[in-house]
Amino acid sequence: MVMGEKIKLLWIDLSTADADAQPEDLLEDYFEVTICRRHERVARRLADDNPEAVCFSFDYPDRSGSRLVEEMKRLYASIPMFITTMQHSEELAVWAFRSRMTDFIVKPLQEDELLRCYGVLKDICTAKRGQSNRVMAKSDQVMPASIVTTSVNGDKSWAPALYYVEQHFRE
């Protein structure tokens, strides 16, 4: 695939542990990145910024983040969206694709994976030109409880450790 113009990407930080997480520099080779934090009005940013694609960036998914992903896909079905996460889980990947995400990429981002995702998004953006907004079939996929991190008294710095213990408690 030939590299072309950059895709206008809204990168939504849904990290639980590190409030100052930044998109990886590799993204800037392929995307014109605008950052939106969890506490911002994401729907307003989607409407105002008019991105060509959206990335929901998790470290470890939580319930509020998964609800936000589902709500934004319902409201903006015609915008291609994908997920990046540190959590490698088959259940999470299945949930993402059933929720109509375009892609699911495990961090740290690898250039070949990002280039593949860019190619798919570029094809979608090209096909959308001249079309009206798509109406997608409704998807009521609930993120499986086994992959959602929980917080202890609102302190999310424990999320990676809690996730590990939850996944390996029988060991």
C-alpha cells in the first residue's frame, strides 16, 4: 500500500493507571492526532473535531470506558473506530469486533500492525467520500466481566496488579 495523506484521528485516552498517557510517536507517521482525555466530553469532541477515525486507548479496560466505547459507536456509527490496549485477551478482542470496532491492537504498537490498520482505515475513508452516513445494525455487546478491571476505592494505580491476580488467582 502506498502511504498517502494522514488520517484525522481522535485518540481517546481511557487509561486507568496513568492519567498522563500520550499516544505513541509512531501514530504521528500515519495520523493527524488530536487527544481527548477520559474526563472530557467525548461526544462533543467527536461532533466538533469531525475526525475520520477514532482510537480508544486503554491500558486495562474498565466498565466506564467500555460503556463509553459502546455509546460512541452507537452515536457515531459511520466513523471507523479501533481499540488499543495493553491487555491481550481473546474475550476482549471478540467483544471489540462484535461491538463493530474496525481493529484491535495490543500495545506496544508495532509498525506493521499500525500500517495494516492505517490501510483499512484509508480504504474506509475513501469509500465514505460521497456517501451519506451509514446506519449500522444495533449491537448490544456487553464486555465480559472477566476482562474488566475493578478499582479499589477509586485508586486505579492498582489496575495492572489486580488484573494479573484476577487472571492467575488459581496459580
